[in-house]
Amino acid sequence: MILNARLNAIRKSSMEIEVKVEAEDLIAGTRTLTGTALVTSVALDEDGRPTPVPKLVLKTKEEKQRFAQGIKRMNQRIKEKKRNKVRK
């Protein structure tokens, strides 16, 4: 099993990380994508409080698109979280 991860987007202290999971056939020398996940992580300081993270350096058009899509998803998750709090 091989895991590859990359940062798609960051906000002040939170990050969207894309993780791809591949199965590797060592005999045939092939890899098969078996899963993809989007994980949100928050950077914490030594006291366990959210702390700012450095900005991403976006060089390619693909990186800029991935960042914009990630921010859109992050904003949507924030809206859904707020909406769920109101319902409770």
C-alpha cells in the first residue's frame, strides 16, 4: 500500500490534504489507485491552540485550480457545520 498526500488549500490554520491510496503488485510492478480522501487538519501550537500556517506557493495553473477548489470545499464545510449547529 502506498499513500501519497499533497496540500490542496490552506486557510489561516487549517489545511485540506488530498490523500491517494494505491495498491502495488510487487511481482508485476504495477500500481492501482484504490482510494482518495480529502482530510482537513488544523495546525496547533504547543498549547494546543490553532496557529497560523505559511501560505502555499502556487506555481502552476493546476496548483492554482486545486487551491481554488479546495478553498471552495473548505468554505462549504464551514457553512454546513454552522447550519448543523443551528439545527441542534
